[in-house]
Amino acid sequence: MKKNLQAIRGMNDILPNEISVWQHVENILREVLLNYGYQEIRTPIVESTELFVRTIGEVTDIVEKEMYTFLDRNGESLTLRPEGTASCVRAGIEHGLLHNQIQRFWYQGAMFRHERPQKGRYRQFHQCGIEVFGLKGPDIDIEILLLAARLWRRLGISNKVTLQINTLGNSACRARYREALVTYFEENLNLLDVDSERRLHTNPLRILDSKNPAMQDLIACAPKLLDFLDEESQAHFSGLRYLLDVAQVAYTINPRLVRGLDYYGLTVFEWVTTELGSQGAICAGGHYDGLVEELGGQATPAIGFAIGLERLVALVSQVSEFENNPDAYLVMLGDEALAAGLVLAENLRNAQPQLKLIMNCNGGNFGQQLKRADKIGARLALIIGEDEVKTKTVTVKYLREDRQQENMSWEKVVNERIKELYLL
Ligand code: ATP
Ligand code: MG
């Protein structure tokens, strides 16, 4: 027997019965991003491998072991994008959008990482992110944090997420800190796990992000970057803290917060939740002031974040219920009823553009048609039989309410009854 084909492990179908919450989240995202003057940018899903190696960093989880990389038919190495920032920067430089300009971009789409699939961690997942170019902050830092906070409010999850911030300092203090960190871990070499040992000389900051429980004590006692900040980095960080207080955004400082990508500096942050098990980060970001130059553009300060939409959707689903049932189902009995029904349906759609109306297709007797209406959760059945055709009326049957069915003229159902549905 032939084996049925299935989706790739870690890559999910989002089925019609799950789509309402996704669309709700996407609509609110779009609205809020528009409120703050962000413009959407769409970049290809596939980019040259080099783009990600150069931006994310060779010694990061993503580049070392998570990218979907392949040779195309011309022998060029291509990669399915694992994140959105690199592509945005590439596009911005390529089209001359960044030099001496201020840009506020947002994007949304599928990302690909070959991770171990588990709840909240997939191989194809979706991110919505923003990237701002040409602003040093910390005013822009507070802007994007307020934007995120507004999103959580609009989605009804404010009380389920908390903000953690840290600073990675500018590159000068990061270099000094890195030395101190390497010295500390070298002194404790026997306590390092294999991954961390490998990172010791390539990406020591990333050791702080280790999720291995056995490493936690060692990490807790490691030197803190906050003690290595120079004046400039200090001022940026205290500036942000002041603005967070002014805007009354609650936060905690997490000195161990580093990002898994090499391009970050100064402010980094994560919005986290405890409601989703171990995959608790729903939004993560920070400054990446060196990246534009690194990719061949003029030095341009930049900041951004990315939201993991699967995690956000899971959280929103906990607080709200979404349904996408049709408002009405048009039952038509016989050819004449079909002819009258077609016209009525179009008139109803004209009168109420938001109306979700399903027209019975493929015939069937009264009982069968009504069953279909009930099965898809329609609120009303609009029934046209032989009598209704003669009297130019429709029988309105309320499928979800304890309410007498009514017979009314086609005009009345178009001009009054259907509009009434949207006033409730
Ligand atoms: P994590 O520490 O959870 O692996 P990360 O630091 O790799 O996250 P980023 O690259 O900063 O994550 O991505 C931003 C957001 O995208 C994360 O906070 C998370 O919500 C989401 N995300 C990242 N990887 C995945 C994945 N494999 N599946 C689902 N969501 C993801
Ligand atoms: Mg990761």
C-alpha cells in the first residue's frame, strides 16, 4: 500500500478552524503598526547563504546547525530565511533606502530553522517584526517597546507578558567584557558543558544563554556586562530606563539576557510569558548598530524586534474565543427558488458588505439543506421555497436563538433584517 504523504516534521498546516485567531492577531498587528507609522516590506523567502552567515554570525546556533541550506541548479548556495532582519537590511541597502534616511519597516512571514520540534518551537514558524533605521535612541527604544505594549493590550494579554531588558554595551565595552568572561570560564573549564566549551573562544557571550540546568550556577556567578559599561553605553541604558519609567512600562533587568545573533549591541530585550511552558519568549529584539555597515552600507544605527506568531497566537487563544461562523445560509427549494435566491443573495451582499452568507449548492431537500446550515454554524437560515417565490418573500429561521421564524418580503430582509444582525 502506498504511504500517505504528510507535512514535513515541525512544519504545520494552519487549518480553517484555527485561522480566526491568526487573522485577528494579524489584523491588530497591522492596525497598530500603521498607527505608529511603520511601512510594510516584503522580501524573498530565499536569500544567498552568505547573507545569513555574515549577519547572524558563523558561531551561532542558527548558522551552525539550524539553517535550511541547499545548492540551486546553478550551484549557488541558498538558504531559507531563518529570520527577517538580515533580508530587511540587505533590501534597504540594495534599494538605497537607508543612507541618511529614517525608516520604520515591518514585515511578516514564514521563517525556517531546523530545530527540534516541540510545543512553541517549529521548523517553519512565523514572525512579525519591525526594523527601524537611522535613529540612535533611546527614544526609538521606548517607541518600539510602547508599540509592543500596545499590541499586548489590544490583544488582551498584557497581564500575561513581562518585559526584560539588558544592555550589551557598545562594541568597545563588549570587547572588554568578553575578555573578562573568557578568563572566568577558563578558570572553571571543568564545569563547562560541551557546547559552552566550543563557544568559549568563538562566542562566549552566548554561554550566558545556555539552557542547561547544570550550568546555571556557574553562569549566575559570571562577571556582568553592566559592570563594564563605558559612559556612552551607560547613558544610553539609563536614558531608556528613565523613559520606561516616564511611560510607566514595567520591566526587569536581566543581566544574562543576550541574543542568539551576533549583530546586537546596546539595548536588548525580550517580552516573556510563563503561560506557554518552556518556550516563553514571544518577542525579542534590540539595537544592531553595526549591521548596515557590516553588509556594505553606510554606518546606520538600527533597532528592531521580532514576534514569534505561533507563541503569540497560543497566548491569545488562552484569553479569547474566536469563531468565524457564517451569518446566514440560503436554503433554496427548486429551480425557481434558485433563480430568485441568486438575485437575493447578491442584493444582500450589496446591502451589507460584511455579511457572511453561504448559498446552498448541489440541491437537496429541505431537511438536508437545513442540516448543512446547522453544521457550519450559521445563525440564520433564509429559506425560499415555492410559496416564497410566489409571494416574493423569504422565511427567516433563527438557528441559534429561541425566536419564532418569520416570513418577510425580499426588501425587508435586505434592508432591515440583515443590517440588524450587525447592530447586535
Ligand atoms: P529561543 O531562545 O526561543 O530559541 P531565539 O532567540 O532563537 O528564541 P529570535 O531569533 O530572537 O529567537 O526570534 C524571535 C522570536 O521568534 C522568539 O522570541 C520566538 O517567539 C520566535 N521563535 C524563534 N524560533 C522559533 C521557532 N523555532 N519556533 C517558533 N517560534 C520561534
Ligand atoms: Mg533559538
